[in-house]
Amino acid sequence: MFGQPTENAIDTSNAGEAERVRELLRANDELKELNAQLRDAQDKLMQSEKLASIGQLAAGVAHEINNPIGYIFSNFGTLEKYMARLFDMLNAYEAAEVDLAGTPRAALLKALREENEIEYLKEDIPTLMAESKEGITRVRTIVQNLKDFSRVDTSQEWVMADLHHGIDSTLSIVANEIKYKAEVTKEYGAIPDVECLPSELNQVFMNLLVNAAHAIQAERGAITVRTGVRDTHVWVEVHDNGSGISRENQARIFDPFFTTKPVGKGTGLGLSLSYGIVKKHDGQIEVESELGVGTTFRVVLPIVRAIRPVVPSATES
Ligand SMILES: Nc1ncnc2c1ncn2[C@@H]1O[C@H](COP(=O)(O)OP(=O)(O)OP(=O)(O)O)[C@@H](O)[C@H]1O
Ligand SMILES: [Mg+2]
């Protein structure tokens, strides 16, 4: 009824009536705002429930795959060493064949070698081995990431750590991935040490930074890392002026295996993993993005783990 008020709606000779209408309009605006907040909270709840159940599934799958992948990986290393020994032996036999020159046996060996394409196998086997090893390594990384995502591995220690230190060391690790694509600017606030699992948080920063670099298609982009503190929490933002993320994709980016990158470039685990790590820290990870303009990821973490008030959302330092 008051969805689209017209001038006429409040243009009444009766001042009391006009005031009442204004009051109703204000109430209506408030309700709309509350409704939007409710919808937002519901979205977040659904997202975190969905990820919790995916996490359980992932933990099961990771556990099942982890074992066979472990022995395939280990056997593969042994197999590579055995192959090298067989090749050494084969070369020795070939050298010895010279001594048989002119005999029927030498002719037979030559024919057999050609029939079985031994020269080709000698070249191709190491290539196949290398490719397979890379494949297994990739599967192992995915399984490890799934395990991290579902928080199966709890062997690490919680310490009070300087997040700037972690971000700086992560920046130096990903420097190669970033330096040709973007200028990185740091806008660090004065933040206290945070109770955390530093290496896991570094993984979050790494995922955000690499994603930011990947999103930049222009000649030269800009990535800004900002930090700040508000009350009981610190926040870290990674901003890029890259491609941006469409509305419908924003609802899916934290899902495991959701990726828009070509096969081999992205597994779609970076953000789901980061989500799990931030949750483990009783924190929040949020995204703000506009297509063609850029994206900001914001990680909010409690300074000390036990404190769990409502997480601030305003950008304050
Ligand atoms: N800064 C960003 N700008 C634009 N799109 C982004 C950004 N960060 C994430 N995305 C989108 O979210 C998707 C999921 O990101 P995520 O890090 O989980 O996986 P990935 O980068 O595709 O693969 P992986 O991190 O496993 O190598 C990306 O494929 C991309 O479409
Ligand atoms: Mg990624």
C-alpha cells in the first residue's frame, strides 16, 4: 500500500493525517530494511549449513581416498627407481650386443627391439611416469585441501601472531604470480597480535591474493591489502580491480569445486578451504564485488578466540 508513495499520499490538508502517513512510511521503510537484513541472515545461515554438510561429505571422501593415494604415491617413487635400474641394465645389454655382431642372435635381438619399439619406449616411459606423478601429486593436494576444509587435521598449535608478518611472507611467496599483473599496495593499520593458526591463515591470504591476481585481465591491475582493528576483532581486506563476480556466482564461490577457471588452472577449492579455516578461527569471510569494477574479500577474526560477539561489518580502522 505504501510501496510507492506519491506526493498526493501525504498532501493532505489535515496536518495530523499527514504526520500519520509519514509515520507509516517511516515504519514501512524500517520493515523493509529489517526484512532485507533477515533475508541476508537467512542466506548466510543456509550457506554455512550447506558448507557444513559438504564438509562432512568431504571429510569422508578425503579419508577414503587418502590411504590408496598414499601408497600409490609411495609405490610410484619406488617404481621410478626400479625403472631407472632396468634402463641401466637395458643399456648394458645393448652395449654387449656389439660382441654378438654378425651372429643370428644379434639379428634376432635387433628384430625384437624394432618390433617392440624399444627406442620409443625408452623415451616415452619417463614422460608417462612424470605425467602420472604430477597427476597423483595433484590428487594428493586436493585430498589434503579437502581434509583441511573439513578440519580433520587438528595437529597445529594456536599462537598469538602478527598477521602483517604472515601477509608479507605470503606476498613474497606469490610475488611471481602477481608481479606481472598487478601493483600491490599495503595499507596496514595498527593491529594487535591475533590468536591463530598462522600457517592456515597464510593459506587464506594466499588464496585471496592469487584469486585477485587471476581476476585481473587488464595490462596492469591494482591489488590493495588493508588491515584494521575494531573492538575485539581485526580485519584483513584484499581488494582488486579485476573482473568482479556476478551476483549468481557470488552465492557459489565458497562451494568446493566451484571454479570458472579452465581445467588445470583452478580446482575451485581455494575459497571453500579459506572459508573452513576462517570458521575454525571463529571469524567471518565476506565478499563485495561488482562485475567489471572489482572485488573485495574481507576476513574478520577475533583477536582472542574465546570472544564471540556479533562480527562488525563496517570498514573502520
Ligand atoms: N578476486 C576475485 N575476482 C573475481 N573472481 C573471483 C575472485 N576470487 C574468486 N573468484 C571466483 O571464485 C571462483 C572460486 O574461487 P576459488 O579460489 O575457490 O577457486 P579457484 O581459484 O577457481 O581454484 P583454486 O583456488 O582451487 O586454484 C573462481 O574460479 C572465480 O570465478
Ligand atoms: Mg583460488
